[in-house]
Amino acid sequence: MSLLKPIISVASAVWLLAANSALESPRLGYLRLADGDVRSLRGMAGAFYLGERTAASVLQHAFNGSAGVRTLEGSAEFLGPNGEVMRIARIDGEVRAIGLSAIEDTAYVLTETELWRLSGQRADRYAAPDLQPGERIAGISGAGDYIDLAIVVEEQVTLRRYWVETGDSIIRHSFGGNAAQVLFLPHAMILWTESATVHLRRADGSEVSVDCGAEIASVASMSPQMVHVATVDGRQYALRISGDPVVPQTVEARLLPLPESAE
């Protein structure tokens, strides 16, 4: 019996270590690092760590849990729920914006001359919508046969909907702000950045803002409830959005630091 007890103890310790590892390190999403690598994010709030590398030399990246999109030199890739490449498009021109649909598994890539609508089933190419002098694209989304663009001009953000087959368009909403980037999120929420601040507009029009302490370099969806925020001084954060979207006043945003190795 004296020899059996240590064996049982060691076996139990190994089993517990494996069980704890499996329970405490779920894959939360994917994010692009400053060096162009795409890595998985694992762990939990306060104990995040970077997992496996899934791509390198990536220029832009977005992922929402069920679909993703990334651009590389001369190409765009539509990603499935596990970060796998499901479709590739050869793109031309400088990329102005990438985005994901908030209501279906579709991605959008807008260049100077082309608009690509990507999904697991197809890749559709259209001419890029015309812009007026002084207008700048800050974000893109859509669904079905339309796209939504966030257009910034003279410190005013306009959300404009285009129907890709007909070229018709309508203005859905406008609000003040010199937004650098705009993300279209599920449940009619809009996120945008302005200098060092992230603003989250809830479905009822109310807002919550988070100060990042330094000018924001980029934001990108990286999971169903988190947005990757990078600042110009190299800091990296996960902006976690919580609450019940059906009750907009319960929706909050909290900034969580990512590991130093994410810099």
C-alpha cells in the first residue's frame, strides 16, 4: 500500500493539471500583432495569453467568432469559425477598409477600385462606391445585397447604405465626431475611435466611452464580445463588451490589458 499511494497521487496530480489546463485556457478569439502575425487569444480576463500562430505577414484582420477576414499583399482571405481559410480573392489597389457583417457570416474588403463581398460559398467583386471630395471611409459592414459605410467628413460621421446591384444609397444616421475607425457590431451597436478614446453607441443611441491613455492606432473585432485595441505607444488591450443588448442601458465596455508579448 505504501508504494501505491505515491503512484495514485502522481496520477491524480497529472489528471488535475490536464483538467485545469483544458478548463482555464479556452480559445477566446484571434488577433493580429504588430509584427503581422495572427495568434489565438486564450485564458481569461486577468490571465490572457497568446496561443498558436495561424498566419504571418497579415496587413489587416478581423474575427467575430463565427467568421473572419484578413488581407495580405495582393489578396484577401475569408475565414471560418476556427480561423481556417475558406475563400481567397486576389485584390487590386490599396485597402481602404475591411469589415464583417453584424448579422451573417459575410466579410467585406474595400480597396481604392474594388469592393469584395466574401463568404464561405462565394467571392463577389464590384466597383468601389464613389466618394465625394474630402470624404474618408472609416468602416464597412453589410448583409444581403447592401453594404454599410461609415464616411467621415469635416468631423461628421455619416452611416450610408449602398445597394451593390443597383447603386442606390440612403443615409441611415449621422453624428458628430472625427472618427478614425468605425466598427459595426451586432445588436445595432456602433464602436468608433477618436484620438485616445473608444466610443460605444448602444442600440438606443446612448453612449459609453473608454479612455485608453494614448492615441489609438487601430481597433479590430477579435471575438464575439471583445475588440482588440492597439495604441501608438505599443500598448495592447481587449475591450470587453458585456451586458444584455436587449436592454441597452446594461451594456458596458471595459478595457483589459493583453500580455506584453502581444506588443
